[in-house]
Amino acid sequence: MDDGVAVLRADAQRNYDRLIHTATTIFEVQGASATLESIAKGAGVGIGTLYRHFPTRRALLEAVYADRVAKLVARVPSLLQKMSPDKALLSWLEMTVDYSLQYGGFSGLLEVASKEKDSPITSAGSQLLTKAQEAGLLRNDVTMVDLLRLINGIVVDIAPEDVKRTNTLVSVIITGLKT
Amino acid sequence: MDDGVAVLRADAQRNYDRLIHTATTIFEVQGASATLESIAKGAGVGIGTLYRHFPTRRALLEAVYADRVAKLVARVPSLLQKMSPDKALLSWLEMTVDYSLQYGGFSGLLEVASKEKDSPITSAGSQLLTKAQEAGLLRNDVTMVDLLRLINGIVVDIAPEDVKRTNTLVSVIITGLKT
DNA sequence: ACCTGAACACCGTTCAAGT
DNA sequence: ACCTGAACACCGTTCAAGT
């Protein structure tokens, strides 16, 4: 019985850590479409080693942003405790937008995760949306996948000078969801 | 004095027409990111000829969808004549979404054009939005670039089974814009 | 004036050889 | 068990040579 994390050989573990560290930095600067070659090179490993640890770009993005996703998930119950579910959803969406704006590659992860109804991000948001809908606060004909599609549209390819527009756009969406 | 359209040598004109025709078909099937190589090949011309006529992918997209853009522009005054400006904007946005869903490459054009405040598409929509704002029907703190960002988010990378969701999402946005 | 396609650059992905 | 990087595939873009 273990905790589900495979034990790696010392050199493999070191390469894994270096890849995560380098990818974090490079995604930060260049965004989620940075070349994998540059990440491998920056980490001082062969490109094959990157592929061994992370068979897809998505796997790498998930590993790099695992802690932020965990934070988004953890925020759900604490928000529900403090405020009404519609306000909680608004707050949670703003947090998601903030992560996308702060961390270069996060929006690349959001882009794929938002399309799946049972990804960690979608599942977390769904709890808030469903609660708000059950309370009759938000319209019933919208799913979390729908909502994240709109949110993703707000942050994708955004220019630095447009960042200040995002709050307004999130508020448009939330207002549009009110019953 | 001419009409602004350069007169091409007969073979050049034929190649131009073939490129447009082939590009229309291929964008339809594969979307705006189809390879330029496949378009040149399908048109029976060298890749250099494609670049001579269309120096960028965007130039090709604009040429292919010129008539649809013209329709969107032409629709503005006729919509304003028939209904209130907020309803006109909703109708116009639905038309824009329909084009993006119907024509494979149109959303690729929308993606770039929507970011410029004076592209033909943005300018056309702006007239409706401004009228609706002046009439006090829609909130004043949103621009057409903002709005097209949301619209683009709705249609980009949409799976066939999600197409039916787009009407709901457009209505969420319009509702959210109401004062 | 226009066309062709080879050539170059760049990136993703695999896999044989090595430790 | 893990790593390396050459090799292959693919695509965008340019430009010398040709008509």
C-alpha cells in the first residue's frame, strides 16, 4: 500500500523536478504553447526524457498547475460557507480568471479542462453552479462547461492592455445568469 | 481611374480564383488552420503562388469570407429599421455566430478581426451597440471588442454536439448587457 | 509579370542505442 | 529502469531559376 505516487529512481526524480521547474518558468514567459524542446533543453535533459515523464503537453500542464487546481477545488466549501452560492460562483470564477492572467500556461490548461464535464476544475465549479441553481438564483439551462467556455473566451490570447476588461466581462456573464 | 481592383494577367486571375475556390472548400472541411500547402496543391498551383496572392493566412481568410463580412455590414441598417437597437444587436450577433458555425474558417477570421476595434466586423457591430447604449438599453462600460471576445469564445473549437448550446450562451451575454 | 518548387527553419514525436 | 538525441514527419516561408 502506497500513496499512489510512484517511487522514482533518484536521477529520474531529479529530472522530473527540473522539468516541472523549468516548464513553470517557461510557461510563465511564453505561455502554454512554448516548445517542449526548449523546456527539455532548459531542464538539461533530452527531449525523450520529457516525453517519458509527460506523454502529452497536457500532462505537463496538469503537473505544473496541480497546486493551483487544488486551490480552486479547496476554495469551494469555504466560499459556500461565507456567502450565497451565486456570489460564491462569481468569486470562484474571478479566481479562475486571475490564475489564467497570472500564470502564463494556466489558460492553456483551462482551455482543455473546461471542455470536460468531469475535469477537476469543471467539477469544482459545478458544485457552486448547481447550488446556485437549486437555490433559484441562477438560470437552470446553463452548465459549467458552458460557463467555462465563456470564461475561457475572456482570457484566451488576451493582450496586457485588455486585462483590465476582464472583470467587466465576468460581471456581464454573471448578470446574464441571474434569474 | 479604376475601381481599385488590380487587373491581373489571365493566368494569374485564374490561379487567384482557383485558390479562393479551393480554400473555401478546404476551410469548410478542416477549419481555418488547414495547411496552406494543401490549398495550393488542391488549386494546382505552387505554394509560392499562394503566397504571392495572399501574403498571410489572414489575407486568404478575408478574401474567402469577403462576401459574408459584406452581408454582416449590410445587415446593420436594415436591422435598425425593423427593431429596437438591443434586439438588432442580438439578431446581428446570432448571425455572426451562425456564420462561424456554418463556414469552417469564418471563426478563424472572427478571431483576429474581433480584436481590432476598426475591422469591418467590429465597426458594423459597434454601430448597433452604440445605438443601444445611447438609447439606455445596454450598459455603457462594454465595447464591441469586449463583446466579440465573448462571442468568439462561444464558437471557437466548438464540438458538433455543443452547437445547440450557442443560442443559450448568446442570450446569457445579451441579458447580462441589459441595464 | 508571374509561376514553380527546392531549400531552409522549426517543432512534435518516436525509438534504437547506450548507461 | 531510465536517458539520449538522431531520425522522421510535417508545416510555414522565402527565393533563385524559369517561362
